[in-house]
Amino acid sequence: MAVRSGISTLRRGAANPTSDGLANEIAKLGNRLVIARVKDVCLNTNSSMFETSGEFFGIGAIKWEDITISNSKKTKKSSFSLARPLIPSIKEFPLVNEYVLVFRGPSPDNPGVKADPSYYYIGLKMWNDNEQNAYPDPLSDINNTKTPQNNKTYSEIESGVNMEPRKTPATENFNGTSKGNYVEDGSIQPILPFAGDRIFEGRFGNSIRLGNTAKVSEGGIPNNWSNSGKEGMPITILKNGQPINTSGRGFEPTTENINFDFSSLYLTSTQQIPIEVSTLNKRSGEGSTIPFSGMVSKTPTSPFSYNNPQIILNSGRLLFNSSTDNILFSSQKSILLDSNSDTAIRSRESNVNILTPKGNISLGGTNADEAVILGTTFIQNFDAFLGGLSTLFQALSKEANLSVSAGFAYTLYQTQINNFRSELQNMLSEKVKVK
């Protein structure tokens, strides 16, 4: 019988005397948990922490200070502690002046929970901003290290004046001694969640949504994938980059738009995705031009009308490259290639094969009805015909009852026939073969 865990299980466990030890450790956690300000981050060999944190073993380590210090410059602490990432497989390292949760944990030398090493969890979202959530040290001006955020002073930020977007991108030293400039655009909008979604966002307008069909009531921010199908049907959206023509208000949430985001990958179930197909004459809808029409006997369902499971890949340019083996395309129905310019197929070292065991190969249109001549067979038969014609002319030239002009005609046409026959093999393509 399956055993289900949950709140009830925890409650039952709490009554078990064997859980007292765990409860005590949880109670003690508050004494070991610290909200810390990041002072430096080890990202590479440039960092002053590189050797002290264990060289490459210490990538992601931070120097931190407890934020519960006096606001007096006289009592400002100058020594910082070191902490390592709690989950090294997820590399979400903080920026300088961001807050993190720090707590003590085991080490390879001492697996006890009261060991000396400290670990940190990912940064606290002070401003609920994906780009950066730095909270300046009020004492940092001791060393003249003020850094503007959103064109504001630290005191303005601490007062909550942080909602005005930047006019131009700002480059700040958020990486500490690791160097390298972090560019805060100021206009990167967070992704709006819908009920049940799981969203993973980067700092630069890139995101992964594990979402669903979520129809929005009047007044809410709509999405463009929930016009069809029942609510709760899954959709996965991987997006890289937001439109350049964004509102510039980085604190306002937005939803993905496959037609304007830089690059997108959509995995759908029942959703209709209003993608604008490049080969359409009218990009705002089907209009008089249906995508991929006239290419096969049965035109596929329009890309922005299809509502069955599909994968859509959209970007300014697509490159498919196979470094060691084949690129394979397999379809239950048709495979269509459509372009606004040239369409080319080239094989550099072998053959280009077009096979159809049951249907026809149509060139120029689906209604093509003129058959291609089998060149080799035709040339062989035509050569035999010309040989017979040459023999006929020769016989006629010796006929006494014919005028003298027959001999002249034989000489003239025989020369033409010989020249034509000698060029017959050159009329056959060395590249294109038909069956």
C-alpha cells in the first residue's frame, strides 16, 4: 500500500519521542542562521579570495558580514567571514551588497552540525528585482564606496525610492575583486506568474516557465497562449531576451511573446500560439495567404491555429549542426520547407537523393503534369535514329534517277548528323539522374 507524506505525517512524527532531537535542532537553527551582506564573491582567479577559499574549490564562495551591526562608523566591523554555496550544482551566485542567508554546517574534516564552515543560500530579493537586489551598507562611505542604484544615492534607496527605471544601462562593480563589469539595464521586466506556475528567471531577461493554460479575468495581465483548451493544460516556455521596445519599467511584470522575444522554445499541449510566420504576406493574421499553402496536396493547419502538442522554435536565425553524425527529420505527414528567398540543398562529397517509391516528384508546382524525359534512353534511341537516317541519305545519294542535288544534300546533312551524334553524350547531365 502506498504511503503518502504530508502535514499529517509530520504531525504524527512530532508526537513520536524519537523526533525530539530533530525538534531541538530546529529550535537551535535560529542561533546559527544569519542574514548577511555580501562583501565579495570569488568567481575566478582574479579574486582576492581565490587562494584563501580553496582556489577552484572555492568558486562561488563569498565574504560576508552580519547586517546587525551598529550604524555608527566607529563601531563598523572590518573583518568578514567566508561562506560557500549551499547547493553548488545550482550556480546562482549573489552580487556584492546583496543579502543572503548564512548558517553553519558540516565540513569534510568535521561532519558535525556545529562545525566551523558556513554556507549560504541564494540571495534575498530585497527589491523583488531579477537584475540586482543590492542593499547598500550605510557605512560604506567610510571608504568612499558609494555606488548609485537606479541613479539614486544609497540614502534614497534605503528610503524606498527605487522604482524609477534607468535612462541608460549602468555598469557597477557588483563582482568585487573578481572584476568584470555587471551591466544593470534597469528595464528587464520580471515574468508574471499564473496560478500553479514554476518560473526560473535569470538577471538578463532569460527565463524558463513550467506553466499552464491560465485564462485571465478582466483587469488582469493576459498571456497569448491561453485562448484555447481547458485550464491547467501544461506548457513549457524557454525564453532568451526581452523585446528592445519594452516599456522600460523594470518593476512591471510581463509575459512571454514569441513574436518579439529574442529567442524562444515552446513545448505545448493544447495551446494556440499566435506566431507570425515569416513567409506570410500578411503578418497580422491569415488574411488571404495561408502558411505553407500550395506546397502539398493537403495544406497543414495554420501554425497559429494548431492546438495539439507541438514544439515551436523561433529566433532571428536557426542553425542545425551535426558535428559527428546525421541530422534526421521524420514526419508522420509532410515535411515542408518554405522561404522568402533561395532554397538550396548541397552535398559537398556525396549524392543528393530524392526518393518516392509511391508518389511523384513534382517540379514547379503540385499540379505539374509534364513528364521528364529519360535522357540516357532517349539519347541511345535518337542516336540509332540518326544512324538510320544517315544510311538512308547515303543510299539516296547513289540513286541514279535522282537529281544531282541529292548528292549535295547527302554531303550537307551527313556532316550535320555526324556533328550532332558526336555531341549526344555531352547533352546528358553528369549530376542529375532520374528513374
